[in-house]
Amino acid sequence: MRLRKDSIGQRYRTASGSERDQSATSESGRRLSRNVICTLGPYLARYRSRFCNWGRHASVKLSLLLVGLVFLSPAALAQAPDVFKIEPPGWWANHSINPVRVLVRGKNFKGATVHAIGAGVTAGVAKVNDAGTYIFVDVRIPSQLKPGSIRLEIKTARGSIEAPFEIYAPLARAGRFQGFTSNDVIYLIMIDRFSDGDPSNDDPPQSPGMYDRSRTRYYHGGDFEGIISHLPYLKELGVTAIWLTPWYDNVNHLNEREQYPDRPGEQKRKITDYHGYGAVDFYGVEEHFGSLAKLRELVDAAHKLGIKIIQDQVANHTGPYHAWVKDPPTPTWYNGTEANHLANVWQTWSVRDPHSTPQVSRETLEGWFVDILPDLNQNDPECARYIVQNTLWWIGVTGIDAIRQDTFQYVPRTFWRQWMAAIKREYPNLNVVGEVYDGDVAHTSFFQGGRARYDGIDDRLDTLFDFPLMYPLRRAFAEGKDIRELPRILASDALYPNPSVLIPFIANHDTKRFMNEPGATIEGLKMAQTLIMTMRGTPQLYYGDEIAMEGGDDPDNRRDFPGGFPADGIDAFHTRNRTQDVVFQHQKLLAELRKELEPLRSGNLINLVAKEHQYVYARNTPTSSVLVAFNNDAKNATVQFDVSGLKVPNSGTLLDRLGNVRSARVTNRIVRFEMPARTSAILVAQ
Ligand SMILES: [Ca+2]
Ligand SMILES: [Ca+2]
Ligand SMILES: [Ca+2]
């Protein structure tokens, strides 16, 4: 057994890195069998501290183990059970999931029984896989059990071994597990590319040679510490929630399976999984980013400033180097095997097509991404349960507020229904946004929960990113095309069970930067910012857009934030050039106005003017209205419309809080004003 406690004592992980577990442990087995007498000393020394920690029974257990070892032959010892990993490594009393289903990975488990040692905890019947490398066992935790360490004893005819299991102290609920609302402004951070606050983890000892800032697909050093130190910057910008790209432990060596050119036109080369979407340990934290303790520090520090944290979770697939790929816990854990699987064909419409068949949608639901990423089979009840518990574990140990779920449409909605129900049962306020990367409202809206679809399934998903709005937003404000595409898309809002919670955005880590669109200008970017910050739902910003960062397709859209990497000698967090500051100040002002003006957060949306280059809508509560106007033309425009039915005076003057419209007079319910070329306005009653 090669488990050790991490720095905060909340969990255990393998000493050598999960992807090397098996080779490392077979070495341990060989060492043990070669010479019992020679290896007994160091073997026991390795475990002494654990035995000492286990209290008054420790000396008895140590004696039993000694007796066992002395009379076992080396061959028998080699066949004794060994434990590599316990998932989850702990759980809570009084949790909505009890018993918790524990997955033990190791070897020589054939015929094993599991016995829980400690304070009334009980272990159910052990289910062992054919290879004897996994045990599934239910661990039931009595409701009044105090936090602390217990042990799971795994016994076979060849020997026994004990593995630690933690009973966690639950985090206080106040100020945690909050969910985001339309009062929030979300900011997406790609952890590796935002700020390097701790150079000591840039080239970690367990994963050397993956740090090189000159390579677009290597680690660049960004980490939790860098985010902690820039929380005040985000606060100043008006951010109230941060979506962090995945922090799961990714593989500790170069990824040879996925090879891409560093830059377009160059030769393919090995890459790193700096982006975090190739988990090899769903209970681990990527060491380039920091530790679980540092992550918890980040969540707490953000909460202190009134900033929520959104975890990026991936339930569709693992990285190609996950230990499960060579040795799956069940025969159907993945959809197919490394040697024999479907490739994903991206026929996403087939998943919602009432005329489709399971055979047709299979390639989309079960195919491996880029033919490489092993596709988890959520129809396997053990796999489904693993994912559900893993989600609840992260929420419970970190205190996060919401989840962004990756590749949502590639997983059976029957699973999402079960997963969402489990989340809401334990954390009713926590919400989930799903990634359905598609510009068609008829398609995206199908995946929002709240309504059973033709197949009788309501997947219960809270909300979605507004991809359908992103495309026309870019065409209008970057390319200068017909702005009426925006109200035309919004006209389809009724297809969503709840459009008022959607997440409008300009860009994310999978799109090119707005400034790289043909025709993009600072004026266009500012109008796009005005739109998402005054639109229904919760706006989401992409790191660096507030200073007009440029970048083409992935990975060029993930450049290092200027200022996050001290060696660069620039610091756009504090010192911006004129252009950067114009965009930053506009974004900041929009956040202030959104905070101040309730209609922008919770009002209904009424379209008032839709012309080729001008667009005006109102956001209305029962007591007040805010008018948002755009002139997307290259020349000034006169805008005029009727304000009947809005909460604005029938006569008087409206004030543009963005300062672009000089005088907007209302006369006999008609408002009329001049708008300068390529500007937006937020008009309120004086
Ligand atoms: Ca670092
Ligand atoms: Ca790693
Ligand atoms: Ca899938």
C-alpha cells in the first residue's frame, strides 16, 4: 500500500502519482516477497506513523501484522492484498448519501471481505472484479459520528491490509454552496494562464519538463496562489463569481497520444494537458496549480470578498492515461476499450431527435473525443455512482458555489437527471451550467431542465451558456453586420424552459478572442460588453477581454495575462495602456451600473427598436425601466420610439449613464435622441 496523507490531512493520494500506481506497487510486492526479514523493518517503519495515529488499538494491530508476516512465505506475501487508492478517501456523517460507495484500487483482492474499524461504521458485502484489482463496498456512517479517521480492513485468505478512511467535519453552510444568480458577474480563468503566484510549482518534481512558456501547449506556471493575489483586481472589475478551468490532477508526463503543432503550420509535437480536461485522478489536484489546501484557501479568500467559485467538472471522459484505461473497475466502465471503441462523430442533433434510434445517437453519446479521450459509461451503475459521489465530494471539501459541466450533450440525460437530483438533495442552492456548444436555440434549449421532453426525460439542468447569442453578437459588433440578428435570436427564448437564467458571453477558452474577429474594433468590443452586461441572465467574461486581449483559435486564445507572470516586466493588473484602460473602465462601469440598477439584473426584456444598425430594448421591473440602445452604424443615427408601458416619465429627459447620448428628451411619450456612431447607451429617468 502506497498511500500518504497530504498536507491538510483531508485525503490520501499515491506517493508516486496515480498514473504510475501499478508499476510502483508491483515493485513493492516484489521487494516484500524477496526477503521477508530484510524488508520487514522498512515496511513497518513506513506504516509506523499511521499505526501510531490509530490510537489505542494500534499496538494490537501491529502485533497481529507482525505475527502474520513472520509465518507467511515470500510467495504468499506476494499474493497478499495491496491497496493503491481509496475513492472517495473520506465522507461525512449526516450526508444525503449514506452508505457511501467506496472504490478500492489495488491487487490480490479475490475473495476479499471488508471490515470497517471505528465507531459504528459498517462495511457491506465487498464486490470484487474478476482481476482482483478493485473492490466496491458500501460504507455506512452513523449519523452522530464525530469527524476523524477510521480504517477499512481488507482481508483475503492470503492476508489483510488496512486502509485509512476519513470522516470529515462538514464545512459551515453559510456563505458556501450558494449558487450564482443574475446578480452575479462570472469571470472565466484558465488557471495555467492567469497568474503565476508560486514559481516553486512551475516544474514540480513529480512532473518535470512540462513547463515552457515559449510553447503554446505547455504549462506556463499559473496557479491558485496567483488567483488569490489578484482577487482584489477582480473585485475592482466588478466580478462576483469565478469559473476556474478544471483542477483535477492531469498526467505527469507529456501527452504522446494527442499531438498538435505548437503554432499553425508547424510540425506536430507532444503536448501537456495544462488545460485540465484530461483527468487521471478525479480526487487529485493538479500539482502545477497547487494543493487541495491552497485551493480551499482560494475558495475561502474569494468568499471573504463576496466572490463565488464555480468548479469546471468533466463527467464525459478521462484523460488517455487514467489507470482505468488499462484496468477498468468494471467491464463496462468505459464505452469500449482503448483498442476497440467508437470515435465521436459529433452528430449532436441525433441526441434530441425524436426520429433517431439508439444506434444512431450511440456514436455521439459513446464515441471517444478526438478518438482518444476514453468515454465514461454513465449507464454503468457503478460508474454513475462514482461520478455522483465525486461531484458531491468536491462540493463538500471545498465549499464551492456552482458547477460548470463540460461536454454536457455527450452524456445520457437519464444520468444527468440522477446527478442533478443528488446535487440538489444535498446542496439545494448550488446550481449547474452545462456546456452545449451550439448556435441553434432549438438545440441548446433542449438540454435545459424544467420540462420533460419527447422522451419523458427532464434532465433538471439549471442553465446553459448562451452560445446562440454569441455568434450574432460577434457578427454584429465585430463585423458590423445586421444587428437585427440579436432580437431575432432572442425571439426564440420561449423555447427555453427558463431563459431568464441563461449566461450570455462574448468569448471563452474555446473561441477565438473577439478582437481577432474580422472587423473587430475597441468600439465594437465595448458594445458587445454593454450587450452581455445588460442582457437577461448572468453575464460571463473571459479573462483578458477586459483589456482587449487578442488571440486566434485554441491555444492562441489562451495567452498569458500580461502582468500575471512577473518575469515579463509588465503589469496590466495595475498599469494599463490607454486602449486597455478604456475597455477596462467601460467593463467596470457596466458592472457598477448592473449592480445599481435592478432592472438590468432582474427585469423583463422588451424589444423597442430593431433596425439594421440600431437596436433598443428595455429591462423592466414593476417599478422602474432601464433602456439600452445601440447604434452599430459607422455614422450617427437618430433614434426615436414610444415609451408607453415603460416606467419612465411621459415627458422630461433621460440620462445616458454611459455618457454617449447627450440629450434624450421624452415628449408626449415619444423619446428621441442622437447616437454617435458605434456606441451604446444605458438610459435612465433623471
Ligand atoms: Ca506556478
Ligand atoms: Ca499532474
Ligand atoms: Ca459520452
